[in-house]
Amino acid sequence: MNQVDLSQLAIDRAAPVRRKRRHLLTRYVLPMALLAGFAGLVVWASWEQLFPPQSVTVVPVQVLQAQQQPAGTHLFTAAGWIEPQPTPIRVSALAPGVVEKLLVVENQQVSAGEVVALLVKDDAELAHRRAAADLQLREAELTAAQADHTAALTRLEHPVHLEAQLGAAEAKLAGIETLLQNLPYVTRQAAARREFSRQDYEGKSAAPGVIARVQLDQAKSELDANVARLEELQGQQATLGKEQTALQQQRDALRLQLELLIDEIRDRDATAARVVAARARVEQAQVTLHESQLRLDRMTIHAPIDGRVFELVGHPGTTMAGNMQHGGRFDSSTVITLYQPEWLQVRVDVRFEDLPLVQHEQPVQIRNAALPAPLPGKVLLIGSLANMQKNTQETLVVFDQPPEVLKPQMLMDVTFLSPQSKNKPAANQTSTAVRLYVPSQLVQDAGGTPFVWVADQTARVARRIQVELGAVGQSDLVEIRQGLNRTSRLIATGWETLQDGSRISVLGEAPATNPATRAR
């Protein structure tokens, strides 16, 4: 029988081929990147719908072609009046009172410290005398308090009064102790005398016919006296013991008082406090005296500076309140007003339509019938008060070395001249200047720095631009000297919620105001 090799029937099975897994990049990263890109594309396409920009309207910058005149050309003339610069100087009564004498007249030259008025000073003199007397009383109280304090210190350092009391108590105690020591001997002596008197009396009583009645009575009296004396000495033992105890306690108390010095220390501190209080009252009295002296001195009113009298306000008999309660043009303490002739200015009423032609340090000519020739001056500033009845704005003009003939309240004619320009035109020739104007309500202020909102139509964002302002024009326009150009578009509406760089959508232009063209 043949042997069968079963191994030949076995099937050769090779190891299975392992399939390669997909790479992590192609399996996860690439699909997620595609999804993210698609989502970003969708967000970008719908960004305007999801986050719409701020809708605004714009207004263009108004461009004015102005003719620039040569420097010194007459522009316009306005009327004004002279006043002290910067203000009149008030000479006030620093204390209440009634004007007794006024020692100056209008336009009088006065020097610093010169007496200009006198107030009634009777009340002030009486108050000063009362304050001086009160100071003397307070000083006397201080002297008495200091004397008490000195005595208290002396008693504290040298308590001889306590030592004297202690010595007296010790002397009394020594006397009592001496009596107690001698009491037994005195008692025996009294007993012996009593016994002798008893025997003498009994002996005389035994012979009544021999001894006279007077002698018998005398013996009886001596016996009774000696008996009483003996009984007295026998009773003094307890009394002297109690007195000795009391004197010992008194001595110990005085000795302790001498050691502690309680009353003396209290007197020292109390008198020291009274000295401090008296010194404080003296200080108060001195302050009151100085106040009364100051009030008395203020009854004489002096000029604070060199100058001329401008107005006489407090006439004789006028009550000066000495405070800042306003009544009319002046407060209730003003006596006169002064001004300095070398410091004068002209307050000019400039018409509203002429304001665009006025600028800081602009040259002017000042005329008056009292002047032989016009005075040169310059614009100091444009005031903040407008006169709605006259349609004018107050402008201040200054000039150097005013003539002696000029006085406050004199009317003046002021001619405003064209200023010197950087691009100076040739003589008798005019040049054209470009001026930019914007509505004044679009100019905002942040900490004293003006700015406007400008639409950047290329980037479609809002820009916050700082600007430099010029003169105020007509139709509520203001000149922009720096910060804008002709192509700038200002945001007119919708700027309330904007920030620098905010996205905007321009809906259109708002109506603009055309500035009036004036020769300059």
C-alpha cells in the first residue's frame, strides 16, 4: 500500500497584500480647506448684506476765488470808541462806610499810594479804642495767670506749708505721748494727796470740839478736790490714747501728702492751663486790634497804581458796602475808576458782512477830528459779543503810544487795510487767491482742536481730519486754511456714530451753500 503525502495537497497561500491607507492630507486637510474657502467666499460675497456700511450724505467744499488786494488797500471803515486796555481799574473801599470827602476830579493824574477819598471813620476809631482796651485787660489777665503759675511752681518745689503742718502735728503727738508717759506718776501723786487729805479730814473730824468748823470744812474741801483730781487722771488714760491715735493718723496723712503733692501738682497744671488760655485770649485781642486798625486804615482810600481818574462813582454821602454786591455798572464798593493813558484800545463795531475781511494783527488806520493825522494800529482780537440790533460784532484794535489828546469814550473812525500776504502782489496789482469754505455746523471740536469728517470715496471709509479755521464767512460758512483741498467731500449726515476708518456708503450730496464773493 502506497504512502500518500498529504503535504502535496496543501494550497500555498501567500501573505495577503495590505492596502495602503489614504494620506491624512488628502483625506482630511484638503476637504476642510475646500470647505473653509467656500465658506469664506460666501461670507465675502454676503459681507455687505451681513454688515452694511454706514449710510451718509456728503457736501463738497465751497471754493471761493477771491481777489487779493495789495497790502495797505482800504477795505472798509467802521466806527468805534476808545476805552482803557484791558479794562478800567476800580478803586474800591475795602471796608463798609460812608464817603466823607472825594479828593480827586475826573482826568486828574494820580500816583500810586495817593489818597483819593476819605470815609467817615468815627465808628472805626471807637472800635479801635475798644479793641486796645480789651487787649490791655487780656494782658492783665495773662499777668495774673502767670503769677499764679509761678506761685504754684514754688509751692511744688518748696512745700513749706505742708512741712509746717506736719511739724505741728508731730509736736502735738509728742506732747500727748509725754502726757501718757507721765500719767502713771501723776496718778500716784494724786492718790497720795487724796490719801493724805482723807487722813487729815478724818483726824480733824475725830476731835470736833478741838478743831474749828472752818478748818474742818477746809479739810473736807481738799479731800474732795484730791478725789476729783485722781478720778480725772484715771479717766484721761483712754482719752489720751484716742487722741494719740488721731494725731498719728494726721501725721501719716500729712507725710503722705508731702510725698505725693497732689494739690500742688494739680495747681501747677491748672495754672499752666489758665496761662495758655489767657495767652490765647491775648492773641485774640491782638487780632481784633489789628482788624480794627486795618478797618481804620481802610477809611482812607489810596490809588493802587499811577494813572488818571476815569469816573467818579462814590460821591460824598454815598454808602460803601465794602463787598462785591453788584448794583448797576459798578459794585457797591467802587469809589472811582482809573486808567493808564499809555494803555488804550478802540472797540470797533464791525458789520457782519465785513467780518470775513478781519483777521488777527490786521493793520488799521485810526482817525479822529482831534488828531492831526491817522494813527496806525492793528487788530487785537475779534470779540465774543455781537449786537443783534446793530448787526455788528465788537472788534478790539490797539495802537502804540496814544497821544495825550485821546481820552476814553472818544468816538473814532477805524479803516481796515488789507494785510501783508505771503505771496505779495506787485504794486497796484491784484492777485487771485483760492479760499475753501465749509458749513460751520460740520466743524466739530475735540479738546480745543477743530476737525471734520471727510468721506474717502476710494477706500469707502470715513476719515477724521483736523483742520485750521480762518475767518467766518456769510451763509453760516467758515474758512478752512489747512487740512482740506478742493476735492474733499465732507460727511453732512450720519457722522454721529462714525469712528476714524469706519466703512461708509455715500447716498448722495446734500445741498450746499455758495459763499458770497468779496474783494480782498
